Amino acid sequence: MQTQMSEAARSALKDHFLFSSCPEAALRECLSCCVTAEFSPGDIIGGPAMYVLTSGRATVYSVCGGSDFVLRTMRSGDTLGAAALFSAHGEMTRVIADEPTRVLCIPEQAVRRLIARDPDFALRYITFLSDRIRFLNKRLACLSAGSAAARLAAWLDTTVPEGCTDYDLTIPLSRLCSVLDLGRASLYRALDELETGGWLSRSGKHLILPDRAGMARAYGLD
């Protein structure tokens, strides 16, 4: 369901990394093209636009080869669709709302105008896409890493939001086994290895990463 632009959505765009340095006139023009959309749990978020989450949570899944591999969890302030916006091969991911979620929809033509008129926005867009490539390379380590502990470390490094040391698992361990292509025993051994190494402590679904950067270096993820 689409609604008119709210002041909260306007603030979200003005505070966003990509748009924060845009001239006021360019920002107003972009905002005039935008709408907000609301999604219920289980709804698919997608279409030919770039999206900024303003509330709620969504999960991004790979759709390559029919896989439902979890790529990341998106929260307020995160951006979807920036890479697919100019892709000739269609969407390579599926984004599903995990809870009531609101997004700001920025149409392709608005993004194109900003890229053409604002060199700083264009540079920020390139920087953002470069960071996405780095993220995906790290995410691929979940499948290609040589050990179960390395796969788990890669998954944690790309799933736990940047700057956070505490994280509550949003999926059961049985689901995590499928995501990492590991047996249950292998996953438990990986958890034990990370705990023994001092990279992880856990209580039920609550995880603490006391030295995330050190864990990434130890498993070749940096």
C-alpha cells in the first residue's frame, strides 16, 4: 500500500549516506518523485526502484539456481535495489518483510537525474556499490570457506549489523544449518570453536561478538 510522503520519510532520505550531500533543490526534486510503501510480514519487497527502509525488518535471499540462501537482514536505514536498478539481468535476490515494514521508494529516473547532475552523489553511489561487492564476497565465504567455523564466522560477520556486538538469532539453528550447508553436529562444533577462540559467547539465541575484527582476521574474512 502506497501513501503520501511523510516528514519522517523526508528526514530518512536527508540523513541517508547517499543523499546527505545533495543540494537542497536536487533533494526536493527527488523527494517529489518518491512514495512510501508499507508491507506486511511475508510480503515481497521489490520492483524497479531503490528502497530505503524507514521502519521494520526484511530478509534478503539469493534466488540464483533456485536457492533460498540468506544474504542479509535489512533494518531501518538500510538500502535495497541500488545494484539491480541498472542491471540488464533482472533481480538476483528476493526480499521478504519479516515484520510490518515501511520503505521509501525512489524511482529509477530520480536516481538517474541525481547521478547525472551531482558528481558527489555519483561518487557515493559508486562507493556504496563497492561496499556491496565486498559484502557479497564475504558472504560467499559462507559457502566456500574451508571449515565449518569459517563459514559460521563469515555468516556472523555479514549478518550482525555493523558496529553491533550483541545479536539475537532470528532463525533457528536447524535453519542455520541449511543456510551454511552444514550438519547439525558440524554447526555445534563450529560454535564451540568460536567460543573457545574467544570470538563468540552465547546464551540461547543471544550472541555476543567481543572482537569481531579479530574474528574476521582469524578466518581470512578481512
